[in-house]
Amino acid sequence: MAAPPRPDSIALLDRLIAALEAKGIVTEAEIAARQAITDKASPETGARMVARAWTDPAYRALLLSDGKAAAEQMGASMAGAPPLGVLENTPGRHHLVVCTLCSCYPRAVLGYPPNWYKSFAYRSRAVREPRQVLAEWGLNLPDSVEVRVVDSTADYRWMVLPMRPAGTEGWDEARLAALVTRDSLVGVAVPQAT
């Protein structure tokens, strides 16, 4: 858990906001509105995107070619966000997303990153020993499946389009979206039909 902000940090932030307002760059109301959008973001947006891709081939093509446009089509505000790439898992390839430097994460479609995603242990081990990390999450992939680790950066964010679970044919988007977890959207898990 983060420590509460120090009074001198709050005072510095207040002075910065006042200077930005005085120069006409941004208003406090605009900052508050942007913060509210960020705070509202959650993995449910990413889950709805995946469920739509599983049921709508045209949306799937858009998601894979322009994740940012696909997110906006689902109502996520991508203003000011870096491009969003979407990595499709297949029977022969599984993607694992990590930010090796800090915690770059597609917040507009996944919400705030979990603490484990930001941890040094995950960031370093996911690159060095991805299969072991996945196994610790309970995901044991056959040796025939290539595990591809992708680095999310300040310039480009990534999320995973997991494979649709068998036995979900005929399910509607809402039921499918309920199968998709935050963890499956970064590749440490896969959706399971229940």
C-alpha cells in the first residue's frame, strides 16, 4: 500500500495545477474529469471487448488491427493514451504481457494494474522464466505451445485476446464476458467455461 501524500507534495501539485490553469493549458475541472474516467476504468471493459471479438468477426478484425479504435467503439476513452496492441492467443502461441521497466498497463480498458504486475519479481521473472511464472498461477501449457513475452511500454500498451473456451458456442456476449478475467487479459490465466 502506498504511503499517503506528504503535505509538501500536495502543495507542489496545487502550485502546478494553478500554473497550468493560469497558462490556459488545463483546468482543474478537466483534470478531475480525466481522473474520474481513469478511476471508472476496469477489466470489465477489456472483457466486453474480448466477448465481442469472439462473437463478431468484423469487431475481431478491428480489435487486432487497431485496439484503440476498438476500445473507443466499446465506450472507453482513449484520449491521450498510447496505442493499444492486442495479441491473439492461438493453439500454438500464448502471450504474456509484462512491463519490464515500471507498470505500463492499458488502464483505459483494464483499470489500475494489480500490485503483482508492478512487482520487481513479476517484471523480471516473467521475462526470464515465463513458463514457471505461469505454472505458479496454475497455468501449465503444453511444451508444444510457444510462450511469447511482450513488453508493454510507455509508447505502446498491450492486452491479450485469449482463445474462446470450448463449450461456449451460442453464449451471448454478457455470459462470455463473465469468463474473461483481468489475469487472462495479460496472459497469466485463460478463460474457463463454468
